[in-house]
Amino acid sequence: MYEFLDRLVAVALPRVRDFRGVNDKGFDGRGNYTVALPNRSSFLRSTSIKSPGLTVWISLLSLQHGTDREALALLKEFEYHFKTR
């Protein structure tokens, strides 16, 4: 899981065209976060392959005790880049 999250933050998200950070509205109120990528090509070795979008759901905290504020802080520690308002 950590390898996937690291690859998402360090490789896939920066490859998204006009990437300025992800939206912080993807939290569900229980500490889980969902982000959608326009295509999967950032995870593939060859960029010539056309691929459909990809939705990533990240379950960060316990469903009973997790809060969005704690999950946001955890993602920021992983250097997850959120849009500045």
C-alpha cells in the first residue's frame, strides 16, 4: 500500500496535465479519501497506450474513529499536494 501511495504522489499525480494539486473535497467524513485520475497511463510504462480513468479510494483511518482532519494531516505527511485556495 505504501509503495502504491508513494508512486501515486511522486509519479502519477505530477504526470496529470496541468496538475496543481488534488481537491480536498474527496473526504467522506470518516477519514477516507477518493481521488480520480483522468487516465491510467501515468501508471503504465508506455504512454502511447490509451486507457480509461482510474478512481483511487484510500482508507486511511478506522471507520469508527477516523476524522477528515486527521486523514488530511496524514496525507500531507505523505507529501500529498492539495490545491491552495
